[in-house]
Amino acid sequence: MARTTKQSGEQRTIRITLVKSTIGFNRSQAKVVEGIGLRRLRHTVELPDTPAVRGMIHKVRHLVSVE
């Protein structure tokens, strides 16, 4: 699903960028974007590569870009 990068602590992270606005989409999807930590368009966050984070990304995959 996404490319991951290794950091020095052996924990993989995923870079997530908001590329489309949540306006016009389901409110639960907006809450997921907020839960990921994205605040505005083109805002990028790095999160650990866990099943929970991947599930959140899957729910809003049409709004975000993953590296």
C-alpha cells in the first residue's frame, strides 16, 4: 500500500499528505483526517507504520497521498 522508510530506531514511518479537502465528504472521514493529524491542504505528517494507521489511511485514501 505504501512505501516505508527505516529510521535509526528500526521503526518504520509513513509520510502522509492531505491533497484534497474534506469538504463535501462524510464527517467521519473528516474526523479520520483530523485524527491522523492533518490540518490543512498540503500538510504532511510522519506516523509509525502500524495496522491502525494503515486502516485510517485506507478510509481516506482518496484524500491523501502516501510516501
